[in-house]
Amino acid sequence: MGKATGPHREKRLSAVSVRATKDPGRYADGNGLYLIVDPSGAKRWVLRINVQEKRRDIGLGGLSVTTLAEARETALEYRKIARNGGDPVAIRRQTRVVIPTFEAAARTVHAEHSTSWANAKHADQWINTLTTYVFPKFGDLPVDRINTPEILGALAPIWLTKPETAKRVRQRIGTVLDWSKAAGFRTGDNPIDSVSKGLPKQPGKDEHHEALPYAELPAFLQSLRKTSSSELATLAFEFLILNASRTGEVLLAKWSEVDLSDGVWTIPASRMKAKREHRIPLTPTSIELLTRAKALADDSDYIFPGRDAKKPMSNMVFLMILRRMGLTITAHGFRSSFRDWASEQTTFSRDACEMALAHTIKDKVEAAYRRGDLFEKRRDLMLAWAAFAASVKESHVGDTDLNKRDSALPLASAVIDTTQAPEAPI
């Protein structure tokens, strides 16, 4: 938000506007009191004042425990203390309840989030990784005393030997510390944001995004359709997955790019990573998603508009859906899921698979001789991908026997194409 000009008006916010505000950002109430809306949708109060000649941001608690009126009352009290040369944070620490330990805070966060996770297995993994790798290191420390050295001490032993586990542990530590700040138990930045600077680079991991194992995709789509997210957002997410597209390609897609009669989506070069026009063959499932989106798009030029029909959805929309589902994967990772499936479960050529992902060819000689885009072969590939995605009728992510799921795969290998080409980067 831009900085306000003119006199500093007090009490700009209202209880109604606070409840209605959804977009991430900082919303001023006046006299240094702000409502912070995090990308996750969590809302909290922060008071920015000068304390003993130093600017301080003081957390006043999350909206779930602190109302607008209570935040204003506390802010007024703290401003008076600061004007008289006192430190309201130090006084608060002396007078309020004991700050919880990291373990106590983690178990509280786990309990509060347990109902939103997709399955019990993930909920157990969430707390078990902290129990194994973090609680023995600093579980008994109050959350306001945990900083980068403590976190490094927990992550360093597993950072290279168990890289995926270590990344999940890092994310979960950050979640607990974010909750602690929102609850008023911590001030300042989350040390998890800078902890990677003290850790060695994980070999071979720098260009990859966490992906869902392809065998779990059909069950994931079933769960996606049952989430509380908006219908347009879930349609956009499913469209992204079924077309192995990038987030920006989908969110900025316009109706002018789509030919429904021929089943083709043509993305202009200006919006492609390789700066080259990319044609995508649309399956009947994708066309059905577009038809449903059309009914919801309010005559927007964008296929998947945001709240304002003239603007696209936020680029955080898919990440927020995944977090609400309790998953640490990324939307971009579904491209890897598609690529793994194509390699392991079909005999489509590598060329067709790479072109479906709009990957560039590093070999300049090969690139010079490649003329076509294998469009009809890619249409068969995307039809097989859509059939696989629909191969489980009812399930929950993580609950279905993977062997049974693999046996349900469509016989995409019946489309034989043995042409091979050098591997392109995912």
C-alpha cells in the first residue's frame, strides 16, 4: 500500500472492513496501528512506534484473539508507555503469561491445523518430524529466544543427508514461529527467512520444485474439487495440471488465445519463458473446464479473472490452495509429475514430452533442424494424461494403494513412438 499523505486520520478501519479484507498487505488504522494480512490469509495486529529512540514493530496478536477495539486500546497504552521513555515490550513480558516453549507452540499449531489437512498421515508426519529433529535441539526454549543459531543446529545434521525432510522441517519451524509472532509471543522478522544463508547448497536441488508423485494425482484432483476454495480458482488449478502449464501462462490466459472449435490454446511468445509461441492441444476435459469458467468469468477478457474482472487472479492463488490442503508441494511441481508419468508409464517420444512442457533445446544444431511441434502426437499425449488423471473415481490423497492406482492406468503405451532426443531440463 502507498504511504498516506496529509493529516494522519485515526480509526480508518472498521470491524466490518477488517473482516472483509482478504488481499495480503498492510492496512493502516492510524497512529502506527496496522492490520497485517499475510499471504496465507492470516490476519494480525502490529503497532509501529519509536521505543527509546528506536523504531519497533510490536505484535498485538492475531485477529482471532484480538479485536479491533482491543488492538486500539492496547496500542494507546503502549504509545503512552513509549512517550514516557518506557519499553512496552519489556513491561508486557513481565506482566503477561509465560511465553510458551517451541514444543508447546508447535503442538498448539498442530492441533489448530489438524482439521484442515488432507489426511491423518500428513498430520502425523508434520508433528513427528519436529519431534524427531527439532524438539531435542530447542523444544524447551521459549519461542521468543529462538533465532538463526538454534535453527541451524537442528537443520545442519540432516540438510545434506535428508534434504527433502530438512526442507519440510524448515518450513514447519517457520510456521510455528509465524504463529508465535501473530499470537504476540515474538517480535521482529522470522529467522527462518535467512537461515538458508548458513547452510550448504543441496546438490542437484536448485532448479527443482517439490512435486506430487504422479500416482497420487487422480486422488489429488478429487480432493481439490472438494476444497473450500472458489470454483474459478480450482478450475484454473485443474486446467494448469491437465495442460502441464506454468502458473503465469494460466493466470494471464485470455479468451482471445483459445479456439474451442479446433481445441487449441495458443500462448503468445511474449508470455512464454522461451519467448516462442506455444500451441497446446485442448482435451475434451480441458474444454469442459473452460466452458464452466466462461459461466463464472463475468465477461472478462481473462479466462480466470480475479475479484476485479479486469485483472487476473493473484499468482499466490495455487500456493494458498495447496497450503490449505496441508501440502508442501508447488503448483509448478505438477509439470514434473507429468514428466515423470510420461517417462515411466507411456512410450510417447521424449520430443513430444519436452514440447508439451515448452522446453527449449540446449543443442543449437538440434534446435536448428527441428521444424514442427509434433502437435497431433502431443494431442494423443495430453488425452492419455487426462485419462490417467480421471482414473480414480473416489479417494483421498495418500489413502489409495499405489499398486492399485498404477494398475488403473490407461494403456497410453498403445500409442507407440520410439523416436528419442536428448533430455531437456525440467
